[in-house]
Amino acid sequence: MMRVVIPISLLLGCILFAGYLIRTPNELEESSPEIIPVAVRVAEVRLESVLLTVESQGKVQAAQTASLSAPVAGPIAWISPAMEAGGFVEEGQTLLRLDTSDFETARLRSNAALQQAQAESQHASSELERIKELAKDRLVSESQLQDARRSAEVNRARLTDAEASFRQAELDLERTEIKAPFTAIVETREVELGQYVNRAQSIAILYGADEVEVRVPLAIRQLGFLDVPLETRGELIGNEAPDVTLTGFYGGEEHHWQGKLVRTEATIDPNSNTVQTIIRVQQPTNIDKLSPVGAHNIPLPIGLFVQANIVGKRVNDIIALPRSVIRNNNQVLVVDRENKMYFRDVEIYRLEEERVLINAGLLPGEVICISPIQAVIDGMSVQPIQEII
């Protein structure tokens, strides 16, 4: 009997207690969750004066190239040891000699003809003077006087021709010795000792050793970052030419060379919308011109691929910020005095690899967020941590 009464009593008690709770509910106080501001790094906006640079790349090429040819024909009698690929030659240095036997003979013949013409001309002039004296006394006829004058003029013409022939013979003999037209590096030699060369036949290819050029493309917009008048024609001289630092790897090491941007080409590439610019570098031509850190002042090799850093113009009253502050292409996050953060549209002057230059949309003294925060709500509260950039 007790086994039945006890469970029933417990069940009735639970029912009565539940009814009591339902009739007398407890009122719970509502409370809003506490919002903890997000800590962000901020920086104050400052106006600066920024020196712009423009970067590009290109390949080194010779500033001066010449195909050396034979001015006269003949067999090669001697070749300079410097006339090998990669050889260095000074301006006026003898590179090659042709056999001079035929040219010396031609000079002797022209010299003999010149002496004969001089004698004939002198005799004709003396004869003309004698005939003139006789003509004064009417001892010779008018026709004899005219013949004497004609003979003197003909002999003077023959003398002029003989003089020209002698000068040509001497010039041909001189041209058998072929010299370097400028200080150069030998690219290729195209003849051998004993070979017969014809007039105007190519002997060697030379390129200038005093200076080289680098042809680098620049986008049209990049031209506006250079301190060069766009209407300038021809080469830039002196301080008008922007300084350029070239960097390249040669012999397993990084080297630097200093040059000048001397001109831009006249046409725009329709495919890439770029303009080709020419950078010129003066070459050290001997060891005496090298600086103590010779590894960074070696001659710039032809064909080397280099990076060019061109000094541009200086821009005043510009805002320079880390590139990471830009959001949605043209917005930044501004933190006001109440530590609320908002999006702000800005005008970008130039977007670089690590920084952005802004020329409108921000005021000096304003505070911007520089933290790479992901989830942002316009007007959210933040806890700013001041930094200097």
C-alpha cells in the first residue's frame, strides 16, 4: 500500500509547486551587452614635401656603333693584337695595315708626273712672257701671242691635275693604315691576315667605350612625375637631365651605375601606350678612373638587363601614407574626436608599391586608422593607439 501512496503524493506535490510557479513568475531585468571598443593603430595626417622617383627597366646598348670598312683595296699585311672581340682600342690607334707596295709605286709615278707638269707649266709661262715683250715691238703676230697664252693655260691645268693626282696618291697610301675613329670596344673582327679586302669592305664592328645607353619604357602618366618640360625637344643638357641610378647583377654581385635621362623618343607605342626614354651612362675606360670601391664602378656591360630609378620632381603639400590604409580603391578610415571610425573618400595622386600619396580628402591634424582591420562598420567605436609614420 505504501508503495502506491508515496509516488502519488510526490506527483501531486510537483503539480502543486509547478502551479505556484506559473501563478507567481519572477520578472527578469533586461540588460544590453557591454560593447568593448576595438583597439586600432592610428596616425595623424601631416603635409609633406615628397621627392618622387620613377622606376623602369631596360637593356644596355651601345651609344655609338660603327662598321669599320676599308677605304682602299689591298692585301692585309698586319693586324693589331687589340683587333679581337672584346678588345679595347683608343681613338686614333692603328688597327690594321694593308700592303703599301702598289700605293708607294703610284705615289712615285704621280710625283714624277707632277714634276713634269711643273716644268712644262714654268716653261709655258716663261715663253708667254717672252712673246708678250716681242709683241710690244710688233715682232710677233697676234696668233703667236694667242698660241702662247693657250699653251700657258693648258700647262697650268695639267699642273693642277698632277697636283691633285699626287695628293690622291699620298691619301691612298695614308689610308692603307686603318685607325680607330673613336675610343671603342671591338665587337667582331671580319678579316684575317693576308686576306685581300676591297674598297668599302667591312673589317670590324666597333661600339663606343666612353658611354652607353639604356632604353627604358615609361607610361605616359609617369612622364608627369618627372621634372622635365613635356615640350622639350632634343637632348636635355646639364641640370635639365634627371639623375638615374641603374642596378644590375653582374659576376654574381649587385652593382650600381649613375647616369642621366637625356631624351625621350618622339613616338608613343600604340600597343603599350608607353614612351621610350634614353638613359646615358659615362663609362670608366681605364683602371685609373675607377673609384676605390671598383666593384661598384666597373664599366656597364653591353646587353646587361638593369633596373632604372629615375629622380622625379618634388611635390609639396602632399600626404604620404602606407599603401595598406587604402580601402575600396579610394577610401580611408578616419577616427573622430569621439573615437568613432568612418569611411572617407580621398583623391589619390600616386599609388606606389609601399605608400600612397593623397592630395585631397584629408586635412592636416586628422587621425586615420592604419591597422589592417577586416570587419568595419561605419561609425563603430574604437580605442585608438597613436603611432608616428
